[in-house]
Amino acid sequence: MKKSGVIYILTNPSFPQYVKIGYANDLEKRLRQLNRSETLPYAFRAYATYDTDHRLTDKVLHELIDRLNPDLRTVETFNGQKRTKEFFEMSAEDAYSILEAIARISGTEDRLHRVTPTGEQAEEEQRATEAREHPARRAPFRFSMVGLKPGDVVTYASDTTKNARVLDDKHVVYLEKSTGEEVTSTLSGLAEKFSGASSLQGPRFFSYDGELLSDRRIRMETEHE
């Protein structure tokens, strides 16, 4: 296949409820264009890409999403003109699952690539989340808070091939591939190991049943109020 460009999924911690889905011949150049603005607190970053040999195939994907749920696309009226944008109100993982389904149906899984965030990006996302929530001091995270018990498996959200097994209320066990041995760690310690960043809160980076543990905690606490 002669690669013309990529369909991309971009995220931005400034507005985590949206993803930007578009096409670019040169993704790095496109990111530089988007990130020139000084009006956004955080930069756009790639979540996933899908190699394509046809230009503007993202428009077909936009049409598919619009058919599935027309309310997901951001549309606004500015100076009397209706503007339809490349932003969709969905999680990055949901957007990825659509591309993944297309890749599986067409037998082109090798064209789909998930982008691992840098340590700096992981830290930015955590700071953005903390700034949005402004939470009062809360009790330290325990797995029992979110209904998990020893033996349950949690998944690293940025790379779903990585997971760990709950050992007790505060620790997990994961397989260290370089040695073939199981290692005990806190969830935060494992998030830092996988991301290369420091001072991370583990529940923001691991999921259970497709839901981040931090979101799961908020949901369950809200349900019990």
C-alpha cells in the first residue's frame, strides 16, 4: 500500500469530552499548525492513527458517525453561518473502537496504530483533570471503593495490552516481561513505570470494564450520596 496520509484521532486535555477526527498527509505538521495558538492551555496530541491510501477518507468516517448519532458532532452558528466541525463528543476510546471495527472488517488491522502518550503528556492530562475537579481532600484510593476484589484485572488505558491483577486493597501484581516474574506494586507506581512520568495518580490511568477507575470512583460515590 502506498500511504497517502492518516486518519487521526486527537485529544486535548483542555476539553476532554471531545475528540478531533480528521485527515492529514503529515500528522506532525498538522499538530504544529493546531498547536500554534496560545489560547489553549494544553496542546493537541495524537491518540491513534489509521494509515490510508486515499485522501480525505475521514469525511466518510464523519458521515458514518453522523448516521450512528448526529448529536455527537459539534455544530455552531457564527455570524449567521452554520459551521460543522471535526470535533465529536465522545471518548477517545470510543472513537478508536470505530476505527478498530473498520480495520477488522476490512482486514487492515496493521494500519491502525494507538499512540502512547509521553510522560509529559500524561502529567499534563493529570493536571488538567485536577484543575477541572478541584476536589476536596479525599481518602486515599482503595480497590474496594470501586467494587474490585483480589483477582480482578485492571487495564492500562493508554496500552490495553498491559494489565495487572488486584492483589489486595492497595496493591496489584503485574508480569515483568524482561524477567518473567510477577512484581507487586501500587497502582500509582505502575502508572509511573508504564508512562515514564512521575507523581501520577494510578486510578486515572487504569480502567476496569472499559471505565477509568477514577471515573468509576466518582460514579459510585455519586450513586451512594
